[in-house]
Amino acid sequence: MNAFRLTKALQGDYEAELSEFRLAYSRAGCIVACVLVPGGVGLDMAFYPQHQLPLGIARGLTTVVLGVLLALLYSRCAERYVRAITVAWLVLPQVMIVWMIYHTEGALSPYVFGLSLALYAAGIIMPIGLMQSVGLGAFTCVAYFLAGLLHAHAPVPGGALVGNTIFLLFSATASSVCTVFNERARLKLFALQREVAEKNASLLSTNQALAQIKGMMMQQEKMAALGTLSAGLLHEVNNPVNYSMMALNMALMDPAVATSADLKESLTDAKDGMLRVQSIVTDLKTFAYQKPGGDSERIFLFEKALRSALRLTGFELKGVGIETQLPLDTHVRGDEPAIIGVLVNLLGNAALALQKGVQRRPGLVPQIVVRAERQASRLVVHVRDNGTGIAPDNLARVFEPFFTTREVGQGLGLGLAVCYAIVQRHGGQLTVTSEEDAWTEFSFDLALATADFAATAQAAGTAGDAAGAPASRPPPSALDAPAGAIPA
């Protein structure tokens, strides 16, 4: 029962794939027939030299018609009519042989073996169906019997006629059985090929998932090590920084400092430097150290996360114009350290593209625009640079793990794959658009902090409707929208 279901399910695809196979075999078989039919002149010379002319004419006409059918097999309509053309050129030599039997010795003609050979060849070699094989066998047996019966024998050799007809029936039966088993073997082979293809696709998907997980684990290990380092660094640096800040504050309060503008400016610059050291270490700790549990879905200010990312990439972005376009309220829900990591990666890639862009296009003013806009219950963020852009061939592969266009040793090609997984974990999607040698823009979306309140209000509105009370319904939340697959 399962085998029948499998056959029925695969029948459509099997027929589509078999069409080219059937066409190729039909062409080859027709070519062989075009060679064997005129080549049988040698048999005519051996068995019936007195009938060479009519038999030769029959072979010539048959060969011409076979040539026409072969030309049709190479025409544009060949794939559509391949079954009919195949049956035609299979039947045509049988008709010729039956006529030759009738014209020579009838039931006593040795050409009956040619009919039998054609039946075996059709069943064993040609990819024809069971009904075609049975029809060809029945036609051959009936035609031979009539040719032997109508021949001008006196009397008709009934033993030879009946015996040869039975022999042809055996040949037709064997040919049909071979057709059935060949068809089953082809179908099983097709099913096996389909199964292997599906398993290969599944294996490829699994390998890609494992590569992505491996990349995320490597990134997490790096972040954990960086978090431990930054936590220790914060502890070790904070104490001397605090002492220095206290000393600087006391020095700024000294009356002598007020009388010296240069001294006051120097102390103020030193204090600003200490404050910068504190903010950098704090940003590094926030970026690297991810707390487990409910903190991964806490509310944070996206604008603050962007400022932290800009500070962390400050060295790479030297000489790059930064423009930010943010709404008044950028409170979102998610994992702040992870989102900072996404921004750091996107800004770092933009900085590298801008460096190459300046080399290719002298006079280019490097610029990065970070723009965010509220759409329903999501905050959509765009990071755009006017660097080198991305080649169309590479655009569909930028999110693949271990894909990179950098030189060996400059990157593993995991950054964007990890970023995509992080955004997907937040219920959003990271996408990219680009024009080569012009610009690149990455976009991703995050849930607004008010998204849960909108969902709660919607639930309350539904309950109110059930109770007969009116309620306002805000737009549905996008938090539950399925995360998209990696762009192909």
C-alpha cells in the first residue's frame, strides 16, 4: 500500500523527468532501426535472392519513413509527441517484416524471428509503457497469423503457423513482463534519487544550521572572555580612576587654579579624559557581558545603545561623518548587549567599506546615516553608508556563515550571520540592499516597549466585545510574526 502511494505521489514528477530519458532512448532506437532495416538486404540475398527487388523497395520505403520519424524526434514538438512517434517507428518495421513474410513463404518464412527480436528489444531496451508493449505484441501476433493464413499455400502449413504464433505470443509476454519490471526499476531508481536529493538538501540545511550555531558559540565564547576581561578591567581601573577624579576635583577647587587659565584648562581636560576612560570600560562591559534570564527581554533606550556602539567603534570611524535620525521615543524591548553587538558589527563593516571606497573614488566624503522610524509596534533601524557597495553575486550570500570577501586572516565571515540570528531571535529580520560602488543599507526591526501594552489592550478589547462593552483596538502586535528565513 505504501509503495502504491509512493508511486502515485511521484508519478507526475517521474513522468516529467522521464520525458527526456524517453526521448533520448527513442532517438537512439530509431537510429538503430534506420541502420538495421536496410542492413537486412544481406538476409534477403541469402534467403530469397529471387525477391531482392520488391524486398529492397520495401526496406527502402521503410527506411525513408523511419528517417522522417527520426527528424520529428529532433523537432521542437518531439517531447510532446515522443510516445506516439516511438510507437510509430516500433510498429513500422513489424509491418514491413509481416509484408515480407506474406510475400515470400508465409508461415514458413524465417523472418518470424525478426518479429520476435523486435518484441524483445522493445520490452527490454525501450522505456515504453505496459499498454504499449501489450499492444505491440498483440498487433505483431495477429498480423503474422493473418500473413501466414492469407498466403497462397496449398495447403496452409497449420503446424508452422500455429507454432510460430505461439512463439510470438511467448515473446510478447516476455517483452511485457520485462516492460513491467523495467518500469518498476526506473520508478524505484527515481524515488531513490528523489530521496537522496531530499536528504542532501536536509543535510545541507543541517550543516548550515550547525555552522551558524558554531559561529554563535564562537561569538558567545569571545563575548564571555571579553566580558570577564572587561569586568576585571573595570574593577582594576575604576579605583585609580576614582582616586584621580577625586584629586582632580580637589585641584579644581584650589584658589590658585582659578587664577591660572592654562592650569584650569589642563585639569579640566584631564578630568574629561578620565570620564572617557570610565565610559569606555562601562560600554565594553555592557557590550560583552550578557546577563541570563529575564534581562534578555528588558526595556532599554535604543539611542543609548547606539551611542555606546559609536563610542566602541570610534577609532574605526575616524574621519567618517555620522548622521543620526531618531524619533523622540526609542524605547525598545530586547537584549541590549546583543543589539549593541549588531550595531558595532554593522558600523565596523560600513567603516571598512568606506575605507575601500575612498581608495577607489578619490574625493569621496565618507558618511554613515543611522535612521530609525516607528512602524506599528516595531522600531525599524537603517544603517546606510556610501562606500563600495556589495556585488550582486555576493548580495544573496552576505548572511551565510563563513562567507567573507575580506582577505585571509581579516575575518571569519561570522559577523553578519550572528547578527541575523540575534535579530531573528528578537522577532525581526535583518535585510540588506545595495548598489555596487555606490551604497549599502542594512535594516532590522525591534519590538517597541509599548508593544506588550498594545497586545494587552487588544486582549482587553476582545474580552470587552464578548461582554458587550465597546473597546478600542490598536493595530496588532508584530511580536508574534514568524521570523523570516535567511535571504536567498
